[in-house]
Amino acid sequence: MKVYIVIAALLFFSQQALAQCKIDGANNYDIGREIVLSNVSIGTILNRFEKDIVYRNCTKGGTAYLQVPQKLHVGSGLSVVFFYNEKPINGGATRLGFLSTNRDNIFSLTYELVRSEGPIAAGDLYAAGVMAKQEYSDGSSGAIHGTVTGRAVLGTCTITTPNIYVPLPEVTSFELPSMGSTFGEAFFNLGVSCNSLSRVYAEFTDSNNQSNSGESLGLGPGSTAKGIKFQVLRDGVLVKYRQRMGLGDIQSDGRISMSVRYIRDGNLVPGRAVAHSAYIISYD
């Protein structure tokens, strides 16, 4: 009698195993390498991904579910929200649909990488707790545990032209006949490299007069000329010192065309004219 009881138990568990479908696509939800800016607003959707979970080779009909934790933090300042039929499903077990035995059961879902509370830090992204389940009327069930993985890279921009020397042509009183007249426009490039598409700004300062907030750059040490200053332009627009100026959207290596010219502001005295300006960049 004991022998028959053991055999019956073995047959029962064997059929329960056969009742389960094979689940594909539910063991990993990949984010990949994501470049993020540290100043992006909380709640911003950084990227959206699509995923199919397939229940196949089912021996009988049942129900498919996807269970997702309420708060799925994958890294500092980054979370993932899952959607099914365009509705968020974090925080419980969502029924995906009924399982058929005569076809592959494909359930399409999406998940979003979202900026959440806390500072963003670069590094590996990881979260566990996502589970694809199957349940049957006879009480049998099965599940595949999944993880969310990826890597966060902070979006950065760097200056590739830290030192720029711009020679201007010689100028005489003939080219600068009156106050406010300009001459000798010379072009140069600011080099900025960004590892993601970024809107870049620059703020220029007069190295010889930090309080200068005007549109002209005064002469500095080494100058013997008088009656002239310099003006810096971006696409014909004068640079105003100590004010942020947009340089446009930059991805990879950017070259921003700028120019500088003389402007007369007093009685001319011949000699050498030298000026120095510094700039910092910001981006978002």
C-alpha cells in the first residue's frame, strides 16, 4: 500500500509540472547604457522600452500575471515604471490574460526609466522583484523571477579649447574714424564636447575687470594703445559680460563660431592692444 501511495504522489507532481507553460522574455528587463543629466527634473521620463513576454507550450489553459513592486528603484535618483495596456502596473499582480494551449501567448508591455527622488549617480542599475506568473484552476502555478539591469552614465560637456589666441589685423585712425566705429573682425572657435545631446550656454567675464557687465572688453596688462576696446560676437550678436549666452544644442564634438573686433571709445593712441577674457560653460 505504501508503494502505491508513493507512485500516486509522483504521478500527481509530474502532471502539475506538465501543466506549466514555458515563459520566455521575463527573466531580464534591460535598460542598457543610459546617459542622464544630473539636473533633469524629478518625474522626467528618460527612456521608454518595449518588451514581449511569451507563454508557450502550455498543456492546458490558465491565467498569466505580472507582479511588479510598488517602488522599483534601480539606482540613485532613478526608478522604473511598468505599463500594460498603457496603464501603470507597479504595486501588485496584474492579469495579462488567459493562456491558450494551441498557440504562443504573447503579452506586450512597456517600462519607463524615470527620474525620481535623490541625486543621480553613475554606475550599474539593478532591481529585483519583477515576477511573471501562471496560475491554473487546479491550484498549480509557476513563476519566473526577473530583474531590471542597465548602467547610468552622467551626461557631461567639456571644453576642448581651454586657451584661445585671436590675432587681429593692424588698425589705423582711418578704419576707426569716430567714436563707436568698428573694424577688423577676426573669427575663432570655441570647442565643446558633450557625451549626449545638450543645450549649452557660456558666460564670459572680463579678466581685467570682473565687474564689467557691458558689451566691450577693456585693454589689459601689456597694452600701450589707447582709445580702443574689443567686442566679442556670436552670430553677429554682441556678448554681454557676466550674462549667460546660449550656444545651441551640441552632441559629440561641437565647434561654436565666434568673432572679435575693435571698437573705438576715445582718442586714439598708437601701440599694442591686448585683452583677456575667461568663459565658463553650463548645459542642460
